[in-house]
Amino acid sequence: MAVWALGINHTTAPLDLRGRFAFALDQIAPTLQGLRQSFGGNHSHPGVEAALISTCNRTEIYCAADRLAMDHTLDWLAHSGGVAPSLLRSHSYTLEDGHVARHAFRVASGLDSMVLGEAQILGQMKDAVRAAATAGALGSTLNQLLPRPLAAAQEVRSATEIGAHSISMTAAAVRLAGQLFEDLGQIRVLFVGAGEMIELAATHFAAKNPKSIAIANRTLERGEKLASRFGGEVMRLADLPSRLHEFDAVVSCTASTLPIIGLGAVERALKLRRHRPIFMVDLAVPRDIEPEVKALEDVFLYTVDDLAQVVQTGQAHRQAAVAQAEVIIDAGVQSFMHWMDQRGTVPLIQQLNAQADTWRALELARARKLLAKGEDIDSVLETLSRGLTQKMLHGAMAELHAGDTAAREQTAQTLSRLFLRSGTPRSKTPAQES
């Protein structure tokens, strides 16, 4: 069984490229179905298992099949994102077998994140595994692999202080806003979207008691639910252009595939604000805010990549926890690889059982014929037992008499372990006697 993974993340691919391969949670099932169907015409890769993890910082595909199919997976993903395979290859990483397991464990534990020790990735991986299971894309191998990193990540978080000194992306946004505005209690904040990331951002900003909070969302119902928690108002996305000038800080994170805050809207807002600065944070991948906005005077626009340096503080405090986490990860990887090694013997076991059943059936048929002719039962049983014994030992005896002296010695030792059980006298080999 071959296991492989293909991915891009914040260390290998720029933001705009990552945006091309961002999949919302409800897109995972049809995407996996498309990937697995793409293997349908290739008879050498039947029944491919697959899982897809997509966050703002990474997109990763995990696969398992009888044979490795890395090139096909990369070509398919490149086509889905509308880029040349060579471009994707230059910004991606590929992993096989044990390296796949170790990577999955490190991702789930927050050791491969932009924010070392972040907890959010664990929930995102759980959602991804659940979506793959619902889509029927997991088989015995990935069902063994993917739950293990999730369990290990829980242990890492409870047994180490990996996340004790971490600064989240949303906390970093508040810190940057505090550097621009003297008093965060005097600013008006607009949050675009109503998902988990916006909820976290709103929680951090609300702790600073801003002058007002507003939620702009595609559906008012979800926006109202979040706004009510923070005593804010809700508006439709369609009202953004006409009201953008009212806000000093804008934090956006939606699942839109196209920017929802354009250059023109920001320019008009600046004119109405008489060039009072606007602090903007775009946490979405793909972007919610057109990148050209960053060039405007009086606009301070930050993306997830721009926040990378801010969130690196406290790294030194977490290095000891990283070492502890790696020990837990090592144990998990070894456990999975042991399971994989055991699986490698399954075909041989099946063949041995089939061969034994064939021999048994032949000897039973022979015995029944003898009984039908009126042969003595004890004589038939003797013949049956002798026939089975000879069939079972024939191959071993042939190997024992074949090959050179070294080969026969090795065969003798193997046969001794296999056939001479405890309580049965063992005869010494010529080499042991000398």
C-alpha cells in the first residue's frame, strides 16, 4: 500500500497562489469525488482513498492506493486551480509513506503552522477528516492514519505548553491597530463575514471596548447572531460601499472567491473621511480586499502573510514544548508505521490460507472416495493425515535440499522457528554441532 501527500502552505507558496487552491468546507466532498473519479480511467489505481485539508495557510491532499500516483495528483490539483503543473510543482511539497504520517502529526499539533502551537488547525483537520468520511473517500489506510494525529494533538496540548505563549492572527491584528490608533476605545470597527475567524477577531477587539462594532454578512441572520454577542449592528454586504467611510478599522474574512472590497470603494471612503486613516486586515484566502488598496495613502492593509512576523513572538519560550511534542509525535508515527508493516503481510496470509484450503479440500475429496469404496475408516484417516502433512512439508523440504551451504543453513533456521514448537525436541543443524 502506498501513501502520499501533496501540499502548499505559507512557507512554499505566495498568498495569491494559495488563494487558487482554497476550498470551503462544503466544497471538500465534491472536490474529493472529482479527484477519485479522475483515477477511474487508470486501472492501476482503483479505489484511491483521499482527504483534503484547506485553511488560509495551507491546502493538502492525502492519498492511499495500491500504487503511488503523485504526478497524477499534482496534475489534477493544478488543473483544478487553473495553473500549470510546473508552477504548482515549484511551490509545493510532496511526501510519501512515513514522511506523510510525520507531517500529518506535526500539522495537527500546530508545529507546522504560521502561529507555532495554534489550536485552530486541530478543529480544521477534524472537519476535513469528517468531510472526507462523509464523502466516502476514506478507506482502511487513511482511517488508520488521520485519526491518530488528531489524538496526538490533543495529548500535545494537554501534556505540553506548546500554545502557552502563542499569539493568534486576530490578537496580532489588535496589536497592530493599537500601534496606529492612540485609543482603541474611540474607533469604529467593521467585521466582514461571520465565520469562526471573524468571531475570534471580534472577541479580541471587543475586549478593547471600541466605540462601535458592526457586522457585514451575506446572510443577516448569521450576522445578527454574532452582532448581538458584542452589542453591535448588522448590515448587508451590499451596503458596504456606501458605509465603508464610517469605520476606522475593517477586518474581513469570508469564503468569497472574488474580492468584495474594491479599490474604488476604498478611494471613495477616504475622500469622505477626509483622509483619516483606515486600518484594514484581510484574513481571507483568496483575498477579500483588492491588493491594489495597499498602495493608497492613509490605508494600512495587512494580509495573513503580513501578520507572520508579529505572531512569531514567544518562539523561544515554546522550543522546549516543541521537543516534548516531537516525542509524542514519534510514538504516534511509529505506531502507524507498525500497522502499515503488518498490513504488508496480509496478502501472503491470504494466499497461505487459500493454499491450505485447497489442500484440505483435495484430501477430503480423496478420503470420501475411499470411504465410498468401503475402505477402513482408520486407514482412510491415516491416508488423509499423511497426505496433508506431505503437502504442507513438500515446499519446505525442497528448499532445505536446494541451494548452497549458507542458503541451507538459513533455511534450516527459518524452518526450525516455524515448525519446531516448544516442547518438541530440536535436532541440531550441522553448523550448530561443529
